[in-house]
Amino acid sequence: MMPESVVGTIREGRVEVDTRAFDGFYKSTYPTLHRIAYAKCGRHALAEELVQETMMKVFARWSKVSTYDNPVAYCCRILINESIGLRRRQTLESRALARLGPDADVALEVEADEFWSLVRILPKRQMQVVILYYAGDRSVIDIAKALGIADGTVRATLAQARDALRVQLTEERR
């Protein structure tokens, strides 16, 4: 879970970083980032790992990130990028396991509910927008900043994703 509080300052090159400010930011942002990561990957342990990686990168740049208008949007962007990297690694692992054959002793954790499973099979941009909007409780403006796209594009993508999910859920219930 969350590490113990760090109090004081750390020298980052020639800049002093106030770790108390980061500690507060970490504690307030962690639940949101964890929801986003869980919605993206469907596994709590993996979500926690993604959030930790994200926050390590944010801490390394904290003296600059703390001056941003919306540092949470920056965190969301890093988290999405981290999850893309994770997805690539998982694809490579799957291919390697397939080469090992059916005798490979690998237990795959399956822990995703129906909705998030469907979200994860949406096209990439739709998946990102839905996760940030619903799991991350981010506004359209925040999502646009995090993904580097226009507000209207976020709204249109969210509408397309909702339509696709509605079709999927309707078909599964038949």
C-alpha cells in the first residue's frame, strides 16, 4: 500500500524538494490513480504497481510537477503510458508462454468484473477516456489535458465508447 510519510526535504540536483508537499499529494491522489489503474488492468496488485511506478516518476520531477495547474492530469498521463508499456510486456509474455506450450505451469489471475472487461477490449482511445472518466472521476477537460486531445474529441470518444458498451452489454444479456 502507501509508504510511510517522508518528512523534510531532499536535494534534487541544486533544488530542494519539500517531501511533505509530495506526501500530501500522494495520499490525496493515490485512490484515484488506483481506481484508474485497476479499471485498466483488472488486478489490484498490478494496479498498485502501476500507481507506484507513476508516483516514482512524479516524485523524480516533483519540483516541476508541483507547479503545474493540474498535476493530477499529469499523473493520469504517466499512468496511462505506464499501462501501455505493461500491456506490451504482457503481450510478449503471452507469446513466450504460448511457445512453451500447454505444459507450462502458469496460473493466470482473473479478477475483473463484466464492465471493466468490456472496457478493456474497446479501442485504445475509447478505453483510456472511459477509464479516466469513470474510474478516475476526471472531468472532460482534465481528460483532454491528460491525453493531449481536444475537449470535443473526449466527448465524442466517450459517446462512442458508451454506444459500444451498450451494444456489448445488450448482446451478452440475450
